[in-house]
Amino acid sequence: MTETYKTVMMAVDRIEDGYLILIPRDHPEEKIQMPRKCLPEFDEGDILEFSIRKDESATREARNRISMLRERLVNR
């Protein structure tokens, strides 16, 4: 089984209307909004490291469930 991992560095540019405005280091022209309540301990100027892992098993199970539901709908 292969695992897909990605680590992204982002800076908290500012806090606006209850959102952290994040700027990815690799794509500074992009901006990402994250609800402040998800990351309340971070402030403007902080550098954050996000590590993301794709859950291959859960993805496969979800795709199988969707496929089975579609098949049942088509064969009605």
C-alpha cells in the first residue's frame, strides 16, 4: 500500500473576520482562509507546518460505498 504525504509551510498573514489568512511559502500569491476557531493558538506572523496524509484505506472504502450506491440507483 502506498501512502501519500505532503508537508506545507504557511505564514499567518493576518486575522480577518474570524479567519486566519494563510500564505503558503511555495505559492505566496495564494491565500488560504482557515477558521480561527480551528487554530486559536496561532497569531499573525507565525509560521505553520501542515502535514497531510491521504488515508488510502478510507478513500478506497468511500469510493466502494459510492460505487455500490450508484449501482443500486441505476439498477432500480
